[in-house]
Amino acid sequence: MTPPYFDPHARRGGAVETAIRLRAERSFRASSFGAAIVSDPAWDMLLDLRIAAGRGMPLRAEKACLELAGWPSRARCIRMLQGQGLVSGSPRETLAPDSMLRLTPKGMERMDAHLAALG
């Protein structure tokens, strides 16, 4: 079975490939133990955003971290990441499901450093 975030164009050993592998491992753990046990929505959202950045696209807010049930939970997580300066998109007060999100330069730098260390 192909992992849900498989990207045949990912550079071997690169940040995007590591993010894709971590997302696939999380999905596998969730299927083995249940989503509640392996839930880490902010991290999952950062991985989703790094994968989207590697593909050269923003990520719709409604598609970020689908493990979170419902828009209010997703919006809360996005606002927290925006407050940390890791994610950009719509201003915090106008965040909507169709908002386009990206990692900030700070978010990209920190994700790449962390993913490189895991490599």
C-alpha cells in the first residue's frame, strides 16, 4: 500500500521526504493504536505545510491536519502556530476554511533544521 503522503519527486534524504515519511509513520501508528493515542495536531500541521511547500503550493486551512475534528479545533491550532510566527496566511482575525496557509521563513528554517537532524 502506498503511504498517503508518498511523493515520487521528493529528493532522497531531503526535508520533504523526511516529512512525508513521518506523516506516513504517524498514519500507520494511528491505524495500529488509534488516532487519540498518537495525536499531535500542531506537529501534523507543520508536516503538512512543509510537504505542501516542497510541492510549491500553499495549503488550504480546511485541509491542514485532517485528524482534528471540525473547523474550530483546526482554527485554534492554526492561530497558535501563527502566534509563534511559524505559519502565515490570512490575518488571525479573518481566518477561514478557505484561507491559504504557508510556513513563514522562520517556520521553514526550523522545520528544515529539525527534519535534517532526523534525516
